[in-house]
Amino acid sequence: MDTTAALMRDFGMQQVQQHQTTEWRVAYNDAITAWFESLPAGSEFIGEEMRQAVEPITGQPTHVNAWGAMAGSALRRWTKTERVALVGVRRATVTSSHARLYPLYRKNR
């Protein structure tokens, strides 16, 4: 991967996260951790399902890109610790996602 592109991606995600309230970020992290821990090993999921799991708890962020930024942070943490693996792609089912393809992850442990 191009290092410059990755740095710019990470910087943009950090900017979006910093513009959310501390309360929203904490609520997201608590909710996504609880959701992930509730999944049995072998469960497969996409980012859309992560958002659907936590949105009733967190409410909407101030910017729509915060969903991807926060999910990306969690997924990088879980990937680095080998708690998840990228196993393919799956189509989104939420109408507003326009059936786009999302990375598909599997919980290892």
C-alpha cells in the first residue's frame, strides 16, 4: 500500500473522530466492544452491521464519516490482535448504502 495514501487516510479518519464529542466516541467504543464480545467465534460481519448495532445506543454522529472512522479504528485494533480476519466481501442491505460491497470480517476468538 502507498504509504502516503495510508497516512492521508489515517489523518482524515483522525480529523473526523476529533470532531465528535468525547461522550459520543466513548459511547461508540463501549457499545462496539460490547457488541463484538457478544459475537460467537466464527461470526461474520460487515461495517454496516457494526453501525446498526451501536446506532441505537450512540445516536447519530455530527458527521456521517465518523461511522467509518470509528469502525476502522476498532477493526484495525481487532486485526492487529488477530481477533478478526478479513475473509471476503458482502453486499450492504441498507437502502442508503446502495448495495455497495463491504469488507467481510470473521471473528476468530
